[in-house]
Amino acid sequence: MTVFLTVLKITGIVLLSVLALAIILILLLLFYPFRYRIEAVADSVEGRYDASFHLTYLYRVLHGKALWDPEGGLIYDLKLFWVKIWPKDDEEEEEEFPEMADWEDEDFEVPEPEEEFEAPEPETAEPEEEFETPEPEIAEPEEDFEMPEPEAAEPETPEEEAEPGFFRKLKEFPGFIKQSFSRAGKTLKKFGYTIKRPYDTIKKLIRRVQYFRKLWGLESSARARALLIKETKRLLKNLRPRKFLIEGTFGFDSPADTGELLGLIRAFGGYPSKKVRIFPDFDREVLKGRMLLKGNMQLYVVGIVAWKFYYDKDLKKFVRRVKTGLER
């Protein structure tokens, strides 16, 4: 009995330890912040334009990064406990080629030539018998074939020859009028189709505007909008950078242009400070800049916002009605 109780005690201690460790890990994951760093550099003199993004957690136990430059493109990876886990590199096994033998160290004997091969003399072919081609038979001439004489065309009547061009045009005038009306009808039909398309588009747009105006005035839509604005502000507050730095140098071919731009920057409050440093260069044409953003985010805030968005009935109705209005 004592042994059984001891086993139960040890099992309970192990299970409680595992449960406590799982709770500690979950709390760390929710409340310990993820830290991010965004940096961008532009230099027209050296031709350097690149950007980088780093995401770290718990002293780089989890580390993800993404680097971009115009030549190399986008490079990214994810490391856990300083070991790369994604993307996995395709390890290609290289084929081992056998080493070439050293012919200089070995004695290479040239094989002796074999006995000469005497080709047999060709046998003379016996002459074949002469082949007599038959003479072609001469065909007998056929009977004389008489070609039919062409019938003489009937001469035009004197009435047709005497008919003036005015009366001929007068006879053709009804056909011309009919053809003109047919062309005009086709043109008007095409024009009607051309007018109908933008008219239908404008009509559909007006109907959508009326639908969304009615949707905007509903009480459930007002509650959904209030929730959306409130939780979005909370999420942006959690993600906003805690530290940022912007510094740069600019200059043009003409010092006057550089001075004008400097005056505009100063007019809008662009004075040098600890966080924003922009300086002119009147001696050369240059554009240099560097931006640095640092911040952190906590997953519990993201989880709360996602929970409220997913389970709010008014927001679900609002999203469903917006989709319906866009499909109309």
C-alpha cells in the first residue's frame, strides 16, 4: 500500500509540474512582448536601397527576419533556439567523381600490331542477258471532232438603248432609301447599346449608394462601427513603435532649389530634433536617408481584439450586409 501511494504521489508531482510548466509557457507567450525592428536605408551616391524586418521573442529564442534589396530580392528565415526551422534548405548531395589515374607512374605498354589481314579478291560478275524494250504501239487517229459554233448574242432592244440615266436612277431610288434606313437602324441600335452600358453601371452605383446609406443608419451598424473603431485603436496602440528615428541629407544641382526645399521643410515644423534629422547639402546632388522603427506587441491584446471581432453579432451582421451590398 505504501508503494502504491508513493507511486501516486510521484505521478501527481510530475503531472502538476508539467501543468505548471505549460501554464508558465502560455503566460509567457501571451504577456511577454514580441519585439520588432524595421530599418530602411536609401543612398543615391552608393546606389544602396534596402530594408529589413526583425522579430524576436524571449531573448532571441524565436527570431524571424526578412531582408530586401533590389539585386538579391527578398530573403527570409525563422529560427527557434538559434536553429533555422523555416524555410528548410534543400540539401543537394554532390556526386563524387572518381579521381583520374596517374598514367605517368605506371608503365603503359603499347600493344603489338596484329597480323595483316588480306582482303579476298572480288569475284567478277557474269554479264547479264540483254533486255529488249518493247516498241510502243502507235495509236490510230480518232474521228474528226467538230467544235460547236457559239450562239450569237441577241442584240439589245432599242427601248433599253434609248432609256436615259435619270429614269434608271429613279428606279434604283427606292432600294437606296431602304438600304439607308437599314444602315441608320443598325447605327441607332449600336448607339443604344453603347448608351445602355454606362446607364446600367450608373444605375447600379446609385442603388448601391442608397443601400449603404440605409445600412449606415441602422442601430446595429452603429454598434458594429463603434466596436470596430475602439478595438482598432487598441490594436494600433499595442503595435505603435516605442522608438523611431528618421535622418537624411538632400541636395540638388542648384543651391537655390536646395534652399527652397529647406525653407518648405522648416515652414512645416521640420526642425532638427532627436527623432527627426534632415540636413541640406549645398555642394552636391545627393539623397540619403535612414529610417528606424522599434516597438513591441503583446499577444494577449491581439487575442482579445480577435475574440471580440469574431463573436460580436452586430459586427457579423454588418460584414454580411456589406458583402450583400457589394454583390448586388
